[in-house]
Amino acid sequence: MSALILDGQALANEMKLEAKRKVDELKANGVKVGLGTVLVGDDGPSANYVAMKHKDCEEVGIASFHRHLEADASLSQILEVVDEFNENPEISAFLVQLPLPVGEFEEEVLERIQPRKDVDGLHPMNLGRLVMSKPGPLPCTPAGIVKLLQRNGVLIEGRRVVVVGRGLTVGRPLALLLSSALPGCNAAVTVVHSRVKNLGEIIREGEIVISATGVPGIIKKEFIKPGAVVVGAGTFFEGRKLISDLEDAVGEVASMITPRIGGVGPMTRAMLIENTILAASKGIS
Ligand code: GUN
């Protein structure tokens, strides 16, 4: 079997066209649409992701604002920028790129973002809404993965999904989203991570397997039930090369699979644009 490709780039391009129409409409009604980003430190991949987010904004006509702080920025220096973005009426929503050089700052920084401007859906209040299956901004990578599956005709409802990884930005909210009562979700979700024994045995139960660990090649061909749908959302760089969680041979047994480049990444950014538009439109309601 040779797996069909889940083309995130093609879907993201369609979504951006639709986003541009919505942005034009909002602007015609006098509504400002702006995205803010905060980058702390000089991690190459993070700087690259942020740059791509600004490029997407430019393509769809969203104004974008950026602050770069030194890697040794104190918590209060970061919070000062968060407060400024919270107050800035030109900024509909914003994010602080994670991980921060000082990991212990993350909780306080996320909590300081106004929930209505939280484009990542990672503020505890917005994560709480997700726990309660209430509408709110959904974390971008999980929402992008679900949309990529749905728009490629992959049924999620009632099916067995294995999520590999329990990180804050992908694995944990993804498991919440897939198992929620939100439309098109309602899956039976198992979450596994590096401390779990017999990883392969559990992953092999998945009709859909989504891996977000950043451990190169952690998902082996023999872990995959033949015909399963497989999504790789881990991002690990070796120099400038993006390495996948998925061993190449996984494509021989899966029915559908994300490519190493042009799969989940563009979908994350397309959802970021959607969440920014959502935040801007809420400003007028
Ligand atoms: N770093 C990797 N993914 C994300 C994300 O979705 N949001 C933020 N803020 N940082 C990230």
C-alpha cells in the first residue's frame, strides 16, 4: 500500500483565500485586524516560524506587530510587552512563541494574555472552555490537524485515535479536542508518551495515529495498523532539515499520511489566521 498524502499546504492555501475575503469585509466595515507576536531569544526554528506567520498575515491583509526580546529577558520584561499588546487596539490577538528560553516563565506569561486576545487558545480560561466543549479559540495545531482530517474525508467520530505526546501546544489540547463533544470530534482517544511501556502495542490499536513528540522516527512501520491514517506533527530540526516523528516506511502501511513538509505546519498557521479574524470580529459584537 502506498499512502495518500494529506496535503496541508493545499488546504491552507484555500483557507487563506477565504480568510482574505473575510479580512476585506471586516476592514470595509471599519474593523481593524491585527496579529501580534513576541519572540524571546534567538532559537532559529522559532524565529523562522514567527517570520512565516507574518508572511501569511501580509498575504491575507492582516496587520502584524512583532517584538523581539533578548534570551535573558526577565519575566517582568516579557509581561510588560504582554500588557502593552493586551492594551493595543490595533492588535486583535497575539501569541508569545513557545518554548521560552526560561520554561518556568511560560505559565505566568500565558495567564497574563487577555483571554479574548489569546490567538493560541492556551490561556487556562480558553483551555477550560475546551474541557467543557464550549466554543472558544482552539489551539492552532490541534485545530489544524482536525480540519486537515475532516476536509480529507477522514471520519473521526466514534473512532479509536492514539495521540503520541502530551505537550501543551499539541498533544494535550489535541486529545481534549478529539474527545470533546464538538461537531466532528467525539473520538475514543488514548494518549501515550515516552514513559509508557509497550508503546508500539498501544499505537497499533489506532485507526488514526497522531504523533507530536519531536523524537525523530519514533513511529515505526510495525507500530501502525495497516490502513490507519497517520499524522506527524513533531518538529525537530537537524541543522536546517525538518525531521519527522514518522519513520519513512510508515507510508507503506498507512492509508493516508502527512508529508514531512507541507502537512501540519501550514495548517497551524492557517488556523492562526482564522483565530485572529475570530478575535477581530468579536470586537464588534
Ligand atoms: N511553538 C510551537 N507551537 C506553538 C504554538 O502553537 N503556539 C506558540 N505560541 N508557540 C508554539
